[in-house]
Amino acid sequence: MDLTATTSDLANAAAEAVRLLPGRTLDPVLAGLLLTADGDAVVLAGSDRERAVRLSCSAAVHTAGRVLVPAKPLAETLRALDVPMVRLAVEGARLAVRTPNARFALPLLDADLHPGVPSAPPLAGSVDGELFVSALTTVAATASRDEALPLFTGVRVRADGDRLVLAATDRYRMAIASLPWTPGPHALDALIPAALLAEVAKQARGSVALHVDENRVGLAWGQSVVTTALLDGSFLSESKIALSDVDTHVELDADTLVAAVRRVALYADARGVLRVEVGDNEIRLRSADQQAGEAEESVKADVSGGRTSPSFQSRFLIDALKPFSGRRVHLAIQPGMRATVFSSADPGEVMDLRYMVAPMRPPAT
Amino acid sequence: MDLTATTSDLANAAAEAVRLLPGRTLDPVLAGLLLTADGDAVVLAGSDRERAVRLSCSAAVHTAGRVLVPAKPLAETLRALDVPMVRLAVEGARLAVRTPNARFALPLLDADLHPGVPSAPPLAGSVDGELFVSALTTVAATASRDEALPLFTGVRVRADGDRLVLAATDRYRMAIASLPWTPGPHALDALIPAALLAEVAKQARGSVALHVDENRVGLAWGQSVVTTALLDGSFLSESKIALSDVDTHVELDADTLVAAVRRVALYADARGVLRVEVGDNEIRLRSADQQAGEAEESVKADVSGGRTSPSFQSRFLIDALKPFSGRRVHLAIQPGMRATVFSSADPGEVMDLRYMVAPMRPPAT
């Protein structure tokens, strides 16, 4: 193998591959990146058996070939270079990364031991990258990180006509986003690991295509494809969530509320709980802790209906408000231990996002 | 106590006090900040018995008084506020931090249990804050962090006529800075904890006055004074360092060399060592590791004298080059296991900085 490529393109491709692969593996072969140079491109591919990535980068290929090298050292070397072009060439048992003044030689691993990288399953449809990333940023973060309950570590991704619906919950809160979807030939209703989607949210650009079969899902954008095994289990249906008891409506500026929550939360008890007291033209946040003291702050709000005043964990409240930054947020509050629903106060948004947070017992005072 | 102050001034003073106090203490009284409101200012003071700080902030004092409150919660509350003015008032067993829409109530601690905050010892002289900070940034970072050898955790600060000389070593490298000094009535030759000086380097502005007696040293700038106990022990004299064997001189751009070191260090052995091969018009950095592979990169340089080619730990090399960023650096290299001296290639600089690094055995190849 012998090729010349634009340093930044190749460095970006290698960095993206490293970030999309889990990197927990101790097996050096699975921690390797397969480079295949052919035609006018080099393909970077890797797999830890569960997840697989494949990225293409244009290159002037002097000699075609296929090698396996340690992924992270390759990515770090490419990232550290400050010259416009870089040459990759097999030299004996090494892959040499060459620039005019320098040579970095990575050991070659045995490519025949690599399990290979599966191709993507059939196309299910595609979605606007920017909206998808925005939805994932909120929804994937709402899934649980507790591997002991794999069901809750996934995001349910479901195509419904010309809408794509994403939902995740860790049982204390739930986020549901619905966004425009260009349907393809295959149906889509899959439980996808949230950790991968959170990583995709950092990288995807342009249009994102979703591919699916019974066992695997693939996400493709630009020159990148990542596939992963689906999670088992049937996720609770997001359409069954009862909101029939909403008796209190509050509308206010999301950023103002987040700032007040951050301040009042400094005085919250060990559970981190603060109370949202609903008044006539304001809400009043309250916290109290035997050690820390107590705090209260009022924020102007439009209030209608009742005066039901729930308490929440402050970090869940902040997570629920963040997606509505720069806008007014609507709180639909239910009495008792039923969830409060956060949504945009503007009904005309392209992406419909609802964020539900379960209430907590109020702080002692 | 009851006062009104500019939020940002008071928040900055509280934040500075918290950063200058070690904060490791479990005693809530020592983790407290004494606020004394009187005249047209509030004084914030704290001490963990070893270190002590005192900062003044102008305020409209409605009722004079003195209280002790938890330092970090006060600083965090003030930092989180987004209104221009804040009121601090004792209300029962609380200090209330009040803004038009909010009230945060901190518990009062028993001020009578506080050991008090000693005043600064007599003045030794003063130094330009910007130069002092620049010198400390390099010198304090060179001291050891190993508390088992307290001698090496200090910076020797010595007044010598109209120069202030700062020196620190962790036995593997040594930094010596000399800068202009306005001498005062008292002599100065003290071993000051590097950890405090590193913190001072982040905060000091304007002119910095140094105060000293047999047991304590004080640093004062603006409305801030911090004092600390001196370290015991006599530090090796920085004037005794033999440079008689220098046989090789290299001069080159510091930033270019740092960038190359970072790249080649990716292939360094477990010790992190790379070799600096001195050639005719360049130096060539080399590293090799059984696992990682090997790397080499050449950097243009002016070379005179011999061709002595030492090896260094890459992180020490980077630390030695950083202070010369944006300029050309001079390496005075000695054969055998004697130190290499890094200094500015420009002899006319106001601050004279020399950085010595001990060589290592070369990497195996």
C-alpha cells in the first residue's frame, strides 16, 4: 500500500473512526483500523464485533493494498501533523506515515485475524442531519447509562409516515422528539444503543440515512457509515403516556428559568430537589437543606389553570429546559406524582419535542 | 451586618479568597470566610492556620458587623448572580444574600471559634506583577509535588540588589528566573510553597509587594494579601550549577521544536524518552518503542561547537521550551549526564530565564 492524501481529510476520517468505535477492547486486532487503498480513495474500517464503522477518504493511490494498524496511534499521529499532505506507505513490517521532515512508523497487525466490517442493512429512509442531531442531543442523553437494564439504554427510533419519532427514558424522565422523515422502502421501529447515537450526534452532518434489518441498524452520512446490533426488548409505547390530568399551565423564558434553577439548586438537599411554587404571575423556586441553608427565587411567568406546585430534581429540570434555550417553554403540570411535560411555547416548530419529568417529594422546610 | 455591594466585585473577591485557601480542611470553621463590614468596605478573610488571605471590597455598609459563613457556598452563590448589585444582611442565624427577585440564606458559623487572620510581615520589596506572574508560571511548575520531600516543593525567592531571583527544582530539572526588583527595608531569601505561588500566578495583577519575617511570607497586590508559613531547609544554591562543560550550542524556533516533540513523543518508550540528534544545520528527534513503532523528525537549527546529542523525557523538554514560545531558544548542551540549559536566544530580555533539564539514557533502537 502506498498513497498520498490531504492531511486534514485523512486525520478527520481517522479521528471520526476512533470516536465511533467503543475503544474498550483489549484485543489489539479489534483496536485496529483496516485501511484499504484502491482506485482514488482509502477506506478506513473497524469493528469490535458489535459496532462497525467505515469511512472513505479520497487519496492518490500509488499502490493498492490493505493493512491493519493500531487505530488510536494512527489518529493521534495524523492529528498532530501540520503539513498539508501526508504519505502512507508500507515499509517492511511497518506502515510509515511520511511528511517532508518526518517519518512515523506504526507496526502492522495481522489483517487476516480481523473479523471484517459488515456492510449496512437495507435503507429505511433519511432525515435532515441538523434536526436529527438536535433531537439526538436531547433524547439520547435521557436514556439510562445503567447497563444492568439494557432496555433503558436505548433510543426507540420509529418511522411513522413522514415523521421520525425518537423516544428514550431512564424511568424518571422521558424525551420524545418527532421530526420530518423521508421514508424509504423499509419500515423502521428499532431500539438503538443511546451511547452510539450520542456519538453520532457529535459527528453527523448533511442528510443522514437510516438502514435497518432484523438485527442491525446503520447510520450513514457523507463518507461515513456506522452500524450496530439492535437492543432486544419492546420499549414502552410513547403514545400511551397519559396527560389527562394536566390542571396547571405555565409559560416562561427557558434560559431565565435555567439560570434561577442553577442558583437555587446550590441550596438543595442531598437529593438535589427544589420546589416549583406556581403563583399568579410568577413561579417561585424554593430549596432548603439543613447544612446549606435555604434559597428562593421568583421568575415571571404566564400561569393559567390551577396552582399545582411540583418538586423536581434540579438536574432533571435543567436537562428538560436546555432544549428550549433561547425560547419560551410551556410546562403542563399534573397533580400528585404524575409527570410534568415540557414543550415549546411555539406550536409551529419543525421538530416537536416533549420532555417529561417525574416529580419528587418536596424538600423539607 | 447589612451592606450593599457591586455583585461582580464581591463575587471576584470571594472567588479569589476561595482559590487562595487550600480548601482541604474538614473543619467547617476553617472552611469559613470572615466578613467584616465597616466604613466603606467589607473585608473577606480566611485561614487554615498555615495559609491566610485577606481581601477588601468596597461596599455601602448600612450596619457594621462581623460574621463567619461557609466560603465556597458564598462564592458560588455570588458567582451565579446576574444582577448588578447584591445585599448581604444578617437575618437571625443566617446571612441572607438578597437580590430583587431572590434570597439565598447561608448558615452563620461561630466567628469566635476562628483562629483569626494574621497581618502581613514587614515589606521586603516589590516587583512588576506581569513579569512576576510570567516567572512564577514557569518556576513554580518546576517544583516537585512530592510532599515527602518538602524542600523540593518550594520556590527559593531571593532579593539580590535590584534583581529578584526565583529558583525551583524537582531534582530532574531546574528553573531559574531573574527579574527587576524594587528593594524595600528588609532582606529576602525565603523558601515559599510552590503551590501557593502557582495560585498567585493565576491571580496577581499590577505591582506585587513581598513581605517577610523569619516564619512567614506575604504577597500583596490590589486589595488582596495572602500570607503563608515558610518552608524549612536550605535550598541548593542556584549559583553553584556548573556549566563549564558546554560543548554544543543549538539555536532554533521554540514553537517548531515543541510541535515536533509532541509528534515524536507519540512513539516514545514507557519512559517517554526521545533523543535529540544534533546535526549540521538541523536537529533530528528520534523515538522508538517495541509496541508503538518508531518516529523521527528533523527541525532546522543553527548549530555550533560539537555534536553532543542528549536524550530527554519529552514532557520535561516541552516544559523547558514553553516559556520561550514565540521566540528562538538557545540550548547549551553538555556531554555525559550533565544538564542541558535552555535560555532565550535574545540576550536583551528584561527577565532572564534559564531552564535546566537532566538527560536520560537514549531510547533503545
